[in-house]
Amino acid sequence: MNPVEIYTSSTCGFCHAAKRLLSQKGVNFSEVNINAQPQRRAEMVQRASGRRTVPQIFIGDRHIGGCDELYALERAGKLDGLLEVS
């Protein structure tokens, strides 16, 4: 399975929804809470091509986007393919 990394904040409902979907699918992910680690915000913005909102989700080396994009991939049946190592 491709590694999944998600940048979050503690009070973000979209972050909780994205983590819930990943957990329901049995996906292990690493989480970077930018409230607890504010020095990592600049890293997130750079990796996400300037996007400053959370969540920002990465599968392997690919930037997925936020919660809406994650759910759109799931609805389109494309998320599982991205999670698998090719």
C-alpha cells in the first residue's frame, strides 16, 4: 500500500471526515497536526503547491488535495487504485 500522509488541525471537521474514510478503508496513515507542529505548516504549503487549508492529503508522492477531493476519488472508484503500490 502506498504511504498516506495527511496534514490536519485538531478542530477541523473536514480533517476528521477524511481520517474517518481512510480508517474505514483500513488505511494506515501518518498525520501531521499543524497546530501541534506549527513549524511544519510551511512544509505543507510548499508540498501542496501553495494551498494553506487543511486537510492536505498525499498518497505516495501524489498530492490528492483535501477532503472533498478524497471523497470524490472514493465515489469515482479511483481511491483504491491510488492506494495500491504499482
